[in-house]
Amino acid sequence: MSDRAEMNITFFDGDYSRNATLYDLANMASHIVVLSDHTMDEEKADMQSIFTLLNLRDFKVRYGFKYNITVEMRREHNQSLVATDDNTDYVVSSNMSALFLAQLAQSPELTGAFRELLSNEGSELYLKKAGALRCDGERTVAEIRKIALAREYVVLGYMKGDTFACTFNPPLNDRVVLDPEDSVIVLGEK
């Protein structure tokens, strides 16, 4: 007998440009994952994902539905268009989606960890401004981790504010120059 919590995945196929289809999906779901249409141009696919996300957010407010949303975006600069302080929405790049799926396929025991990360309870992923964390300037990754750990955050990487380029799990002795508006990717409860 397995001690793993069971995870049910249901694929819902339909015309998401129709409100009735989205309503049916929203009414039955606890977590909705919107994948990018890789047969389309990146920009058009991202715009389609953005409209779907905005409609799903509207349904949450209008009908009081309770679900989390994860949306795959192919162009990183489009992710900032839908950024919000709502801790139930997650916008991820295509490479991050592939990494999650590859990790789960290789190590199903990580299901609990991903459930924790992608739920709106417990520890979550945050982008914290380097200036607000007081780790801007030139520092080693070890120094940045020590500063963040004092605030009860685990550092996973950083994102440059001007290009949205992300670096995950850099070596501890790497020297990094962070501007105050660059972000540190952290795991924490607040």
C-alpha cells in the first residue's frame, strides 16, 4: 500500500474562447493548468493564454470559485503582463513546465513537494527584489543565501529585471551583481 496522496488529472478539451466552456471547466476544477499551443506563433499563443487566464480570474471573482491557475507562457516578457499579487496564480515559462514534468516523470516521489510549491498553502515561490532583501550589489551566491535565510527564505536563483533572464541553482562561490530591481527567486511562507 502506498502512502502517497492520490493525484487525479483530468484533461478538459474544448473551445476556450467560449465562456460556457471555461465556466464548465472552472466549476469542476481545484487547479487548472493552461498549456501553451505550440502549433502557434509564440506571441499569438501567449496572447491566447493571457485571455484564458484573465477569463479564469474573472470567474473566480464573479462566481466565487476556488481554484489555482498555472499558465504556461512561451515568451518571458509576456509573463510580466499578467503578474499579480494573487497567490493562487502561477505563470511559468515553457522551460519551467518541461522541468516540472521531467522531474515528476523521473521521480514521482516529488509529487508532494510540487503540490506544496504549487498550492496556495505553506511555502511558495516568490520573486523578491534584491534591494528589498538588502542583497543588491556584488556578492557571492553563498552570501545572498545567508542574507535570505536570515529572513526565512531559501534561494533558488535570481532574475535580471531588465531581461527577465533567470539563473537557477548557481554555484555558491559564483559572484553575482544584482541591481536593486533585480529579483531573487526564493521559497518561503511570506
